[in-house]
Amino acid sequence: MSRRNKLKKFAELLSFPNVYENFDVKEGELLGENGMPVEMKGKWQASHFKNDKPITLELACGKGEYTVGLAKANPERNFIGVDIKGARIWKGAGKALEEKLENVAFLRTRIEQINRFFEPEEVAEIWITFPDPFLKESKSNRRLTAPGFLACYEKILKKGGLIHLKTDDPTLYEFTLETLKSAENYELLYHDDDIYGKVLPMPELELKTFYEKKHLAIGRTIKYVRFQKK
């Protein structure tokens, strides 16, 4: 993608009423429509969605296909896609506006900063769909199911809140299962190393991202883990 095209998308994002952006991780300031500073922590339901429906996050949402797909299938819930890449978020946010999906928003920030923008127990559910597996052992702490990230999610997730991981990577899958063995505040509920090899346990897993379709086309199996905050 050309730099000019990226800059155009970044400019358009500032005008989207369903996108919130944090450019300076040191300051933690959040900008809403037209680049105006906003305070959303503890206020997502009242200030953006204008309802009291439960909030689901999709972390590392990329182009937002899963966020939009979940929102269309579950109008009784609110969905927020989180990613640092503005050019990717642009596509999902634009599609949500085009289809008039009022239960979708996007947050552009680093996931390690997530606690700055949500109150304790403000989130009911989290999806992690095909994140970077960071295969080098030296970068294992950057995997989105590493202990440090699980501690972040624990703060914002309601008691009994679910976390779903969908990945094609066996290293990340096995790493997550091992991590959960010593995660005192989480309970493993279900895992499968080939979800399409049998009847799917839940309809939401039928949704496929751009990257998932590419993985399936070259014969990779899709893995899934579901766990819960105690």
C-alpha cells in the first residue's frame, strides 16, 4: 500500500464516528470523531453504544471482518475491534458504517495499553483471532495469551467472562494450553486442534477472516481454545 493511500485512510478515520484512536501511548489520550479528545473508560455503553448491552472485544482485529461478522450475528451485544494498524481498521469501520451496524466500534491502540480505556469488569467477552504467534522464544511474552496479557484481560473482564482464541499456529495453541495450566484466575473450558474436522461447537466459529481463508487454502488446520475468568 502506498504512503499516500495510507495517509488518506488515516485522515478518513478521523471522521469516522465509530473509531477511537490513541496515538501517544505515553499520554494515553483518546481521540474520537474529528480528532476531538474523548474519555471512554467506563462509558462505552452509555456514550458510544447508547445501551447497556454486554461488550465483546476482538483483539488484533486486523481488517475487522470478525468484529463485523460477530456484530451482525449478535445484535444483542456490542462489539469493539482493537488493533494498532489504522489502515486495517479503516476497512472494518467503513463496512460497519456502510451497513449501519450500530453495535460496532473500533479502538486503535496497542493491546498492552488496553486497561487505559476500559474500567474493571467493563468487558464481558474477548476474541483473539489469528494474532501474530511471535514464534521466536525470545518474543513469547508478546503472544496475546502470555501471562502478562492474561493479567491485563483479567482486570477488564467480568467474572465468568469468556476468552476465545482462534489460530492456525500449533506453537501458539500449545503455548496457550500450557500457560493456562498455571493461570490461577482462569479455567480452561474447551480446546480443539482441528475445529473443521467435526461439527463446530458454536456458530461464531464459522466466521472466517481473510487470513484464515488463506491458511485453509494451503491445508492448515484451525485451532480453538475457550477459557473463562473464574
